[in-house]
Amino acid sequence: MASRARRAAVRSSAVAGAGMREFWDARAEENAYYFIDNRLDYRDPDSDAFWTGGREALDTVIELLGVEFAPTDSIVEIGCGLGRITRGLAERGAEVRALDVSERMLDRARRLNADLGNVEWVLGDGRTLAPIESQSADVCHSFVVFQHLPEPAMTLAYVREMGRVLRPDGIAFFQVSNAPAVHRKPGPIRRALRAAGSWLGSGPGDQSHPAWLGSPTDLGDLEHAAAQSGMRVERLVGAGTPFCFVLLRKRGRFAGSREG
């Protein structure tokens, strides 16, 4: 029975991963800047504000969690999109392997960041970090990605995968949503208004899709998944909110041994 349940969970996750690729490929074609940072004006997104916002977001999270990098770090980014956060990561480590489920996003990221010589753009399957070798990374990072995963189990699977690819004493810092209310499907009137705006071209499309609504992450489940892959929670900020920031460390060498 247990093995049957695991197989069913794998099939469900695979279906969700395929659906996410289709969704994010479509959003990349529709308005990639807006769907990565929906604070922008949908009809006229400011690309300068987009890139500046990425650097500011990364700086804020690093300061909030007390993250330190070494210049030799190998960094894995989950959900890189157009490379908005990737640029700042590339300045802090020796190399970045930037994964995304969307081929369209990655195509544009390569063109927009052609000068980043230490970044490898990697197509992910939306479920795992399978292209990344075990114990080959020093840092894993993700921002405004896990909140869009349709099932909480998908986020927990990524947590375990981060534990797999990290070297001993490596760190993972990322954002999850811990606020169930923000993931509820909007009512029929709101859905109708959004659909009308999308049809007229004045508003974003498909915002009731599971890959946009996403799911919250239970922090107890997150801690358990981290422990299963040899990590511990070192810092957590923003519990109970959509912007909950987590710092995990892979067990191994003394926690203070990394050099910033």
C-alpha cells in the first residue's frame, strides 16, 4: 500500500510538473517581466525596475538571514526565470547553475544575460534537481518560486533535493508561503473580471491556474523534510506570511567554518 501511494504521488507530481512547464512557457510569451514581478505595470512593465528589484530583493534576503558567501561557492538557483536574481548570485560565487521549468524563460534568460560567463542555464523537470550531481553545490537559493507550486509535497521534495546536492556545511536559503489564505481560488465574479481583462489584453491571463495560485508550506513539514536530507533550520523569518524566509544548513563541518 505504501509503495502504491508513493507511485501515485510520483505520477501526480509528474503531471503537475508538466502543467507548470506549459503554464510558464505561456506566461513567458505573454509578459515575462510582469509574471516574475507582478508589482510592475502589466501593460507597460519597466525593465529597469525589474532588474533593480531583483538585486534589491537578493540583498534584502541575504541581510535578513545573515547569509555569507565564499568566492569559490558553486550556487544552484531554483526557478531562475529571466535571470533577475541570477545576476546578483553570479557576482557572489564562482559559478551558478540556474534552473527553470520553462524553456521559453531560459531562452530569454540566455539572451538577456549573455555576458554572464559563470552561469549555466539548465532546464529542470519542475519536480527535482535531477541534472545536478549530489554534493556538488555550496549554496542553493530560490525566491518567489515555491509559492507557485501547486502541491505542498512538491516544495518538500525540492527541500530534500537541496539536501542531496549540497556539500557538507552547505546552505540553502529560500522563500516559501506560510499563509494558506492567499492561495485560495478567487470567487466567480473576480474570475470573470480577470478573464475579461485577459481577453481584452488589458490584464494578465490564467491567474486561477494552480501554477499561479500555488500552495502554502507547513513549517513543521519543511523542518522534517530538511532533517530527512541531513539539514537543519538555522534561521526562519516571517512565519505565518506569504514571504517566509528560511536558512537551512547541511550537517557536516562546524557551522562557522564557511568564509564570507
